[in-house]
Amino acid sequence: MGTVLLKCFVGGVAGILIWLIFEAQAPHDFYDPRWDSFEVNYVCWLGLAIGAAIGGVSGWLQGGRKHLLLGIGCGGAFGAVGILFGHQVGSALFHAISSSGNFATNVMGRTVSFTLMGGSLGAAIGGSTFNGRRTIQGLIGGALAGAMGGALFDIVSSVSAPFVQHIRSDTGRGQSEVGIVGRAFMALILGALIGLFIGLVERLSRSAWVRLILGRNEGREWSIDSAITTIGRSESAAIPLFGDTNVSPNHASIQRQGPQTYVLVDGGSPMGTFVNGQRIQAIPLLPGAQIQIGNFKLEFLMKNALAPQRAGEILRAQAAYPMQGVPQGAPYGAPSPQAPAAAAGPAPGSLYSGTSGGPGPAAGMPTQMAGPAGPMNPTVAYNQTVAYGAPAGAPMTAGGLSILALDGPLAGQRFTVAGLLTLGRESTQVPMSYDQQASRRHADVSAGPGVLNVQDAGSTNGTFVNGQRVTTAQARPGDILKVGSTSFRVEA
């Protein structure tokens, strides 16, 4: 809710600032011919300021100087045009409805007029992002704000009229026009409520989004409301990730292929894109999926959807994920026409990194099947066990000990311990950033002769072996190691 309230605040501040600037120019005689030009200038600047403020906040929240400047510039320009359109149409309707001049028809006419003005301003602010869905969200939010402000304008002006007349008579000024407080209220309420309702409608209507759970600007969220949402180090990326050279300018993208179908596609990045610890080329995203790009970890979320309890097994059950060349409409996991699907074991002429004299995987990185000409583009196999904690270039060991995740997003994934393995939310070896009960560096495990040496690293919630809290311990095959809310079984 923090971002919603921020938009509410800056919208209200922008509105009241414009009122302060323009109110000194307002005529004090109700029949003054300068009213028309005053209203046009006032309304234009009001839309420009509110649009620039709310658009700027949206750009700043998205991240990057380019998004910020575009939000301010486009939000202001679209806001000025949108509110002028609504003002022209709304004024005509106001005069038609309130022709009798009584209080009730004035309130009704003002409500209709400001509803149109607020709706067109909100739609313009949403349209400044060049996104149809946000345009509709802005229209709804702006119309609600305008209706509320319009309904209260005459009431506030009437209540404050005696005070305004008293002040103006003391200074020798006319007493005919008493809308100063109503205009201040309207400027404040229009800016604040447009920001509030746009933020609320965006949040309530979003169906999918990603949250940054580890990395710079941790906690920031991005809605997935475009057909293609790009992720990368580029200033123009829809989800910009700055400060890590391992992130490519256009590293990956999330593509919406149906109301509830979102596919993460790697953009050919050298360092790769990972989901739940597995390197992927293209994969349908499940709620709760942990996406790792460089040193950043993001969580994919969907409205009214829970993460599968055995997400790791579901991930590995899809033996291969399609890349370029998959026929349109082909099911995920279908073989590519360019190359056969990856098999469970080495195929003739293929090799696994680290077993044929080539460089092995870096610690914490899954092994990728490769062919004579390099990594196979169409598919990647993930039915291998990853040796964590081993030096780069070390071969996969036969035998030894491993830990098998029993619950959470990692459920079903096995991690072979071939050296020192660190567990925790900041671990680069076992992706546990989802586990809020785990410390950043929770525990260290290493392989001994037939046992797993467990060392708690000063964690807040403790490390447990078979239900007993330990500082140091030795775990044997079949024992249960619990770190945070995640349980692992020690296996030979």
C-alpha cells in the first residue's frame, strides 16, 4: 500500500500547489468575463501538474531515469490534454443540468462534470504509459475521484461562504464569488484521489506481477500487464535491474500467452536465466517461481493463486523446455524440429560440462547439456544432480552425500555436497531467498566420511537435525536437516 499512498500524496500536493499559484488570479465577481480564460488556464495547469506528479511516481517506481522522465513528460502532456477535453464536455453538461440554478441541480451537474473531467484526466495519465490496460485503470480511478470531488464541491463552498464573504468585505473586495475554498478542496481532492484510486485499481486489477526479493531495491514490484515484459540492465527495460554487469541489457522477458499463461524466455544472455535453481531457455511460470538473473532474485506471483507444494518436481518433470523453432501452439516440452529433445543421459557425441576435459560449472550453477558446436539451443535437460561447493572444473562425484529438499519451492530438488555448502537467503548455491524464516547466511554443511557436518552460522531461528536445535552436528543418511522453514533429507 506504500506505493498507492505515495501516488495519493504527490497528486494532492501537485493539485494544491497549482491552486496556490492560480487563486490570486481568480476574479471575485461571479459575472466577470475573465472567468472563462481563468478556468481554461487553471484546469490545463492542474491536469499537467497532477499528470506529471503521478506519472513521475509511476516511472520512478518502475526504475531508471528514462522511465522517470517519460513518466513526468508524458504524464504531464497527456494530463493537460485529457483534463481540457473533460472540462469542455463537462462544462456543457453542467450548464444543461443546472439551468434551474437550485442547489440540488448544481450538485448533480457538478458531479457529472467533474466525473467526466477526472475520468478523462485519469485515462490520460494511464494512456501516457501507452498501455491499454492502464488507460482503463486510470479512467476508472479518475472517474471515482472526480465524482467524489464534484459531489462535495458545492457543499464545501456553501459551508465556507460566510467566512469568505467576511474576509473579502473586510478588504473591500466583492462578495459575489465564494468558491475559493471549494476550488482548493477540489484541487486537493482531485489530485489525491486520482493518485489513490489509480493506485488501488492497478493493484486490485493486476493478475500477475513479480517482486524483487533479493538485490538492489529489494521489495519493489512490477505488474505484468503487457504482452511482452522485458527484464534487463537497459534503461528501457520494463523491469530494469541495475548495478550488476552479469545482467544483460535485454536479459529475459515474460510473455503473456493467455489469461493465466505466462512464459519466461531467456534473451540469449551469456550468464543465463534460472528458475528455482535450474537454468532455462523458455518455461511456463508457476506462481511462487523464483527467478534468478545475475545476483537478483525475483518471485513470480499471480492473483488468487498459490505456489505448488512440489514446484521442484513439477519443474524437473518437464524434461525439456522449448526454444527457437518450436511450432506455434506446440506443447511445452515438445521436441524442437531443429534438434532432438534432450535425453536423460549423454547422447552419442554430446558431453556434460566437467566430464570431458572442458571447464566445469561454477559453484551453484546447474550443469547444461552441450553438443559439439556448443550448448544446444532448442532444449536444456535438468535431470542431473548438481555438485554444489565443488571447485570450478571439478568432475561430478559418484557416491558421496546430497541433501533433498522436502518442501517449499525447492521440493524435490537434490543438491550434492562436494565441498562447503552454505544455506540461507543470500546463498548462491541453494536458492532459498523465498524462505523468510531463514537468515541471510543460516548454516554451513560439508561432507565427511559417511556423514554431513552441519554448522549453524549464528542464525536467528536456529538449525535443526531430526527436530533438535544444534550448533554443530553430524547428520547421516536419512536424517532431516531443517533450515528456516525448509526441510532437507540427507541421502547417500
